[in-house]
Amino acid sequence: MLNVIDFRKYAPGSPEPGPQRPPVDVEAGFAELASCVTGLQSKARGDIGNAILMLDLAAQHARGIASRVSHSAARKDFDEHIAIIERLIELARRMAFNL
């Protein structure tokens, strides 16, 4: 069997010399990882806040459109949908505040 590999020869703990990894400063690694996570969380909060502002602006525009609808039943239905959307935006705003 020519394709058999002796894994002991390549194992990381093998006594034979081979390329060794440099020692890792674990605390520095944790600090860098924590910094990256904090940065990503901050960016995510900002992105969520911007998305909520855009949704709020869209709801305001929808209110303006609803005021131009001449059919009263259609306007009432449209207003009800907008009210639901505005409640959901407010919920999203409260949830984002808790992040």
C-alpha cells in the first residue's frame, strides 16, 4: 500500500522537528476579538437605526398619499394598514433602543 500516510509523523505533538506555531498572546487575542465584536455591534445598531428612520419616512409619505385618496372606503383601509405599520415601527424603535 503506497498511499498510506503515517499520521504520527505529521501529528502536532510529534517529537520530530517541524514548523512550530509561535506562542499566542491569548489576552491580546481576546481584546482584539472583543474590539471587533463591539465595533460590529455598534455598526449594526447604526444600521438598524437608519433602517427605522427610513421606514418612518416611508410611513409619513404613505400618510400623505392616503390623504389624496378620494374613495373613502379605500382611504380608511389604507389608513388602517398605515397605522399597523406605524405601530410595528414603534415596536422596532423600542427593541432597537434595548440593543
